[in-house]
Amino acid sequence: MTIATVRKIDKLGRIGLPIEMLRMLDISHLDGLEILVDGETIILQSAREESKETTLLRESLAFVRGYDDDLEKRIKDQLVI
């Protein structure tokens, strides 16, 4: 299921997330959110525990940008073919 909305950024740089989205994801007002930025894309997800997919995505982005030469081997070891 995909849900989209547009929110304005306030003077302090904050945005409000719709309560319906937070409820769908079981996120409460005191939970942490992990914020990932890739180019012009911002990804928010619950920071309870980083998923294997998030770790792989983060390492893949670092590899593509050339931050870590050993990532190619680690990424290939994690991929299931």
C-alpha cells in the first residue's frame, strides 16, 4: 500500500507526519526515526532496529559513491541469488 501526502516545512525546519501513517507503522510520538538522505530523496523509518535491508542499502550507497573499497565483497556475500 502506498500513501502520499504533501506537508509544508515550518520556520524551524520541521514537518508534521500524518497520524494515520504513524499508526500504520506502529510509531508513537516518542519513538526515534532513522533519516537517510540519497541525493534529493529523504527516507524515514523506525529507528527501533536497523533492518538488514537498510544496512545493505547504506553500504551499497557508500560503495557507489566510492567511500569503501571493501564493500563490494561484503555486499556480494549478503546477496541471495
